[in-house]
Amino acid sequence: MNKKAPETTHFGYETVALKDKARRVRGVFDSVASRYDIMNDLMSGGMHRLWKKFTIGQAAVRRGQQVLDLAGGTGDLAEVFARQVGERGQVILADINLSMLQQGRSRLVDAGIAGNLSITQVNAEKLPFADDTFDLITIAFGLRNVTDKDAAIASMYRVLKPAGKLMVLEFSKPLEALKPAYDLYSFKVLPLLGKFVANDEASYRYLAESIRMHPDQETLKSMMEEQGFERCRYHNLTGGVVALHVGYKI
């Protein structure tokens, strides 16, 4: 007997209709897009730059490769990858949110990136690319906002080339000793930063809640394996506040 598909999901700690989550998430990022980069620096104390630098190092992108930066927002990873793949390579900056992509386009134009980089609006659950297209897919701080994470991981697997690599950089479950301070910061300090810097306390409260609802390190690793990824591993960063998951399509 087939199990009935769920009709609701979580939006932070709130239960919402499955069909409404993407719209609600889009509203969050429409609201914060213009202040997204400065808020990342403020709320992480600049650590997000180190987390992304580690990801870039682990990606080991080579000239001529095809790279998809999914949920790539303002394009900080895509900018680096576009320089690394060279003229023979191609990078696609993709996001479901048009406001974020517009910020990314402006940033990349200012950085002089052109020719080997394209920008497209996509849903991670139904990627509009041919099978076996990309050597590398990255998704940084975006998977937790996806409604059907299993569908998204399966879609990423499909469009990767054999021997292609998926890298998921995401907030995760910190060490027990860090939890009291982490919770205090997440639920008290972070919404205040959102209120006074981005004029949007609610969106940053959602951010804290969405992090807590995201699968922990071992659960996400298992989810990747269930969709066919092999040699899966993860690196805990800053005591597990963030984790980088890596898996291969063999």
C-alpha cells in the first residue's frame, strides 16, 4: 500500500501547507536580498568567508569544468569558480529567488565576470538540465530552505556527470558544549541584528528556526547515500555550527 504524500511541512517552527513553503521562503529572501552580504558578515563575524574558502579548496575546480552553483544567491562562490574554470569551462549561478539573482548579477558585472558564467532561476527539486551535465554542484546555505530535500538531492545526482561531486555547505548541529551560547545568539542576538540592520526581525528569526529544523550531519549524509551518492563524508567547521558534506556520483 502506497504511503500518502505529506500535505504539510515546516517553515521554521511553523507548520505550513506544502504548496506554500516555497512562496514563504521567497518572501524571506526578497526582503533581505539588498542587505544579504552585509548581514552574512555581521551575523557570522566574517566566518562565512572562511567556511566558503574551505569549500572552494575542497572543490578543487579545474580548468574546463562545468560547475553549477545552486542556491548561489549573490554569487560569491560562482565568481571564484568562473575564474578557475577559465574560458573553456562554464559556471551556472542558479537560485529560485529572482531578487537574490539580481543582486548576484550586479556583483558579478562589477567583478568583471562574463563569458563563461550564466545566471538562471531554477527550482532545486526539478533542475532543468540534461543528465550528466556537471562536474561539480555546490549548494551553500540553501538546502535547508528546500521543501523536498530528497527530491533536490536526487535531481542533483541526475545532472552530475559520472565521477561528479556534490558539496553541501550548511548550518548543522554544533557540539553540545556550544549549544547554550549558540541558542542565545541565534534566538536573541540574530533577530535583533535583522531588526536594526536589515529592518526585518522576522526573517532572521526564521533563519534561526530553519537551521534547527535542518537534518543533522549523519542524517544528511544518509540522505545523500539513499539517493545514490557514494564516498560520502562531512567536515565539521567551527565546532559543527556548519558542516560541509561531500558525495560522488560513481
